[in-house]
Amino acid sequence: MEKILKALEFKPLIVVDKKRAAYDYKKFEIAVDDVKDVGVVCEIEAKGNFKSIEDTHLKIREMARILGFTEKDRSEDIKLGYALLIAKNKGIFKK
């Protein structure tokens, strides 16, 4: 794909350089990403069946607490995705 984009004269804007370690634990997948220009990010994904969306969110927050995270560790910026987060950190994109 990179060759095609270069042949079409696309220029790279942001390169996301990350290493990921993924773990399965009970009804969760936990991914720890070390992202250049962002830092370490932990994602917790529910993989099992829960009673409701609200129950799923509650269980994810409980898992985060078990892992030692608090509400202040949560960032709405992560919803931007890594590319926009890197751009924001470099001053290319302002939200």
C-alpha cells in the first residue's frame, strides 16, 4: 500500500509508531500500547456478554480500578485516535 501511495505522490502527514502487548483476562482484552509522541496507553475492551451497555461500562471501570487506574487517568483525547493525538501533541492539529 505504501508503494501505491508514494506512486500517487501522497506525502506522509503522521506516522504512528507503536508497540502493543495484548492480554486476555476473563471477559476482557487489555491492550497496552507504547506510542511514540503519545506515551503509554491502556485500552480495556469487554469481550464477554454483560447485562447491558451500562453494566459493560461499569465492568470496564472496575477492571481499570483493579489495574490501578483512576478516573483522572481517563482521557477523552484518546477518542481522537493516535494519528490526531500525535498531530495535536506536535501542534499540527488543535482541538
